[in-house]
Amino acid sequence: MGSTREMWRVGVRCWLFVALCSCVERCRGGNITVAVMLPDNHHKYAWALPRVLPALRMAHDDLARRGLLLGRSVHFLNFSTEAAGSCAESRAQVVAVDAKLYVRPDVFFGPGCVYPLASVGRFASHWRLPLFTAGGPAFGFDTGEEYRTIVRSGPSTTKLGDFANALHTHFNWTSRAMVIFHDLRQDDRPHYFLSEGIYLNLKNQMNVTVEAQPYEDDQKYYRELISFMREHGRRVTGLVTTDEKNARDTDVDLWAMTNQETGEYGRGSSYGSLITAHGKYQLFAKTGYFKMRDIQFNHLTRFIGACIDPPNICIVTEYCPRGSLQDILENESINLDWMFRYSLINDIVKGMNYLQNSYFGCHGNLKSSNCVVDSRFVLKITDYGLSSFRSSSENDDTHSLYAKKLWTAPELLIYDQHPPQGTQKGDVYSFGIILQEIALRNGPFYVEGMDLSPKEIVQKVRNGQKPYFRPSTDTRCHSEELTILMEGCWAEDPQERPDFGHIKIYMAKLNNSVAEQLKRGETVQAEAFDSVTIYFSDIVGFTSLSAESTPLQVVTLLNDLYTCFDAIIDNFDVYKVETIGDAYMVVSGLPVRNGKLHAREIASMSLALLEQVKTFKIRHRPNDQLRLRIGIHTGPVCAGVVGLKMPRYCLFGDTVNTASRMESNGEALRIHMSSATKEVLDEFGYFDLQLRGDVEMKGKGKMRTYWLLGRRTTHEDGPEFQLCHVVQWFSKWGPGTPGVDK
């Protein structure tokens, strides 16, 4: 046992020495930085961080005692590449890039799992940094150009294929079967890569027949198999070298000295879904899921995931708390001025223009119920892509089925089941129907003076008799330019309809006319709100922090912070008013009233922001804690658009001043609230509050205030609350969230 441990120490020392020697020429400053990127779970991975890092430190001390470091110091930095208890490819990528940007390492140790190593290995080769790993057994790492700086100290599946060839030749085996155990692991697939190494090696040297014969695994023999291996198996180790591909090679390769490079021509045949007879094959990759994941646009909902296991087939997308455009248009209590309507129309045009120029090409199911609105009243298009998920569950002659076809173009109605992916001109027709919905707010395909069922409307449109049956327009309710656009979009001939690129240009002209009306004060009027809750926050010590930072660092800090904040407030029924420097202002209860829920929404949002700040990292000062100070107050306000050169939606009233005082008289990393807000929150019964006392405030005298400490989850929390927190977790841990210590 002692000799095995000593041999292991010698091996680690040798690899570290090789790594440090490779850095000597580049590291002229006397210091060598080693970045160790491995998972924390030492029970699951033999080369986990708790095992490897101490070994590297021991090897470093040994090399230093022997005088082999030539007076250079070695600085070890350890990073975890683990998420949810397993290797995480996205985590490893972020760690590698952050390490390169901020600590500039001279050599990498890890990752070990195949998928994280594939990504980081490409980065390391591009940066020309050596990367040492005990993992990476897959056949793909033999590609010299793509992974030219990777050195693998662990086994390689290519060597396993060579071993299988030699074994079969020695015993003259001609019939073979490959058994693969589906382990259902998400972080790595070692059995797949092992079989890949054998298969790719065997198929080049002999006639291979692949048959798929799945069977159920038998659990009862596992214990017997493990006992047999423990009693009769043995491990052999010895001297190793590296081959031309930087993979470990046992230094006993006498069998490789014979001429084994002579090739053989053979004709392959197989029966299965991956390979067909005579070598002609086709792989049907489900690229739609990956393309959906890559879609990132302000006016398209983010794709989070999908469940494809029947009967629970579903798609999970970004949560938009304001509901669908159809819900907003049919809610008579919401007053929509034309500035806001044109904003919604513009959002649809931008989203569709982006979608039609993307991989998907068209929507196929565009309608007002598939346009959703987030907490900042930004419209986003949903239900795009993955057309194979769409299947009609209604009978062929139901009211619901025909109601869904009111947005369908006439050339698609001739099909009993029109192509789910749709057409670009069909999307333009659907957009024209949505325009009429927004303009008149009388539902889809409103025809003045006629009370027709959806089935009757669809049949009239499908017949295509002149004059073509179309919805009503009313220039008393909307501009003549909008009428022209609507009629152009629902033209009978698809070729006469404009595309979204031209519609975008046309809308820019319409927006100019709306701006002129705004300048003349003809459309937007101020509105009074009886009760809203206002949030103010700033950063304690921001002035001194700015003085000690460059202007670019300050801008980067605020951009990271507010990008993080904006992702969180999307999950609550709030409206972002403005940001000025380090000040952040949010309100709930306007422009859409929500009863007394505004206090609950602001309180929950404040707790979420405060929790996020505790893990927020300042890029140029990662050891400093960002100290956020929050104040909230409830009361009446007046809101309206102010200004001609650059119109802004502003709030007025004493409530705004009091909320600002709550923030300025608060404390860092605490939420300070007024008694007015406390009274509203008491009605919900699940917020933890603490009396602060009477506080003297400028211009207000003494006011009794409270600290908001937390919120208890209760049975009253509906699915919306739970879903909002699920989305919040995705936003927090998903790729692209800046400033978060992932």
C-alpha cells in the first residue's frame, strides 16, 4: 500500500513539474499561477477538488525542496465546476473565462468530465495555455489541432479499442456483441465513450454488424458481480509516457512494434436507426431544441425547457406576469392610449422581424393570445418554434377549434390540418387581424353589424368569394395610415402582403406622427392613483467607491447590477420608473391598478433584490460587499408623460418624497418602510416586520417606521407565485447573468 501511495505521489509530482516547466518561458515575472477547476464531490469523482488540490500542494512542496522551481513562486487558485452535485459544462465555461479575464492563469488543471473538458479545452487551445486533466477519455480528444494544448494523464478509450483489437486477434474472435448500460446520468456518459472507443476502432479493421436489441437490466446479479471483481480482480500500474496526441500510453507496447498499419477493405452492413446498409446513413438530430435555447431577443419569450415524455408533454418558457395581449385588450378597466398601443404594435413587429430572419423562419400560430406582456409592459411573442408539439385536441367541429382559426390566412384554411410551421405571409395576415383587435378592442375579427360564430367567419374567409370577407375598420377610432396597413396585411393574394421588414419601416413613419401628437399634448393626460407603493434604493458608499474606481469600472458595475435587478423585477407586478446613478426607483399599482396587491409585490421584490445583492460580486473589487439601502412607502400619486424633447413617464406627489426619505434614513442591507405600507402588509399576514421606532425625517417630522425582515410561504401562495420563483431561479443561475457568484 505504501509503495502504491509513493508511486501516486511521484506521478502527481511529475505532472506538476511538466506543467510548471511549460510555463517558465511565458512567466517571466517570477510567479506561476495555476488554476485548478474540478468538482467538489469527492465521493463521485476520483479526481475531485478535495483530492487533487492537496496532492498538487504536496507535489509543489516536494519540487521546492528539491530546488526544481528555480526560485519561482507558484500560486494555486481553486474553482469548483460543480452544479447540482455533478459536473456542469456551463459552470466550467464561466469559470474558465472569468479566470482568464481576472486572474490570468499560466496553466489549467481540469476539468475532468468529458463535456466540460471539451468546451474549456477549446478555450485553452485558443489561449495557448497548457491544460492537464485526469479525465477526457473520449475519442474526440485525439483531434490534435482542436485540443493541441491538452495533456491527459488518465486512460483513453482509443487505447481500449486497440486493446480490444489485439484481444480479438489473439483469440481469433469473429462474432462480437456490444452491451451498453443506460445509466441516465446527466453530467457525463462514461459507458457511451467507452463503447465509442471500441466501436470506432473495430469498424476500421473488420466487417461490423450493429444490431439494436434492448432488454431490461437484471438487478440481482450486481452484488455477485461486484464481489467477484473484488475477490479475483487486480489493478496493474507502471511507467507511462505520452503519445503524439498527448494521451497517456503504457510503456510496455511491445505488441505495437509489428506492422499493424496495413489496411483492409470491407463492406459494412447493419440494421438499426443510426446506420443503414452499405454505409449510407442519416442522423435526424433534434436541432429544434438547441435552436430554441439559442434564441435571445427582447420581444421573444426565452425558452427554458421541454418535457417530451407522454402524457406530460409541455414547454416551459419565460414567465410574463401581465398576461396575454388578448387579456389586456378585453379588460375594459385598462385604459390604453394610442402611444401605448403603438408601443405594443412595434414590439410585435420587432419580434416577428427577428423570428422570420432566424432559423425558424416563421411563427405559424401568431395571435393575440400568443403575445404576452411582462412586468415592464414589454410585449413578447411566445409559442414559436417546435411546431411538432402542436396538436389539436378538440373535435373537428367545435367552437374552440374555429375560434383559434380566426387569425389563420385563407390560403392555409383550405387544409383540414394546415402545416404547423405556417408561412411568412400567413404570419403577416395574422398580424393584420391583431392590428384590428388593438385598434377597436372588440375581439378578433370583429365585423360591425353582424353577429357571426367563429365557424361562420372561417367558412366565409375560406370560400374566397369577392368581395373578400374581412374584419371592419373605423377611421374614427384609428388613423387612416393604420387602416391602410391592416388592409395590406390581410390581402387575399399572399404576394401582395408586405413583409415585416417593410412593416417595420412603415411603423417608424407612424411613430413620428404619434410623437407629433404627443408634442401637441393631444393624447397623453395625467392620471391620479389613489394608492400605490413606491420603492427607492441606492448604494451606501457609492461616492467613495466611484472615487476609487475608473469611470469605465463604475459603468460596468451599474450595468451588471441593474441587469441583474431587471431580471428579478420581471417576476413581480411592478413598473420600473427610472435609474439615476446608483438610485433605482420602482412602483406597483400603476399604470395598471392592482387593488392592494401593490404593497405585497414591492415587499416581495425588495426581499428578492436584497437576497441577490448578498451574492453579487463587483468585478474590479470581488472581495467588497455591495451595501444596498432600500426604502418603501404607500400612498396616492399623480402620473403622466412630461417633456417634449425626450418625453418621460413621471410620478408626482408627497408619496414620492416620503418613499425617498424612507430610503435615505434607512440602513445598509435593510428594508425600511413606513407605517402606511405596514398597515397594508398586515392584511396579508405573512410578512415578518419589526418596529424601528419614531424617526426624525427632513420635512416630515417624526414618523413611525418598520423593518421588513422576511416573508413566510403559505398555502395562500398560488401557482403564479411559485412559478415566478422558479423563473427567478432560472434567471439567477442561468448563463448570461452578470455579476452573480454562480
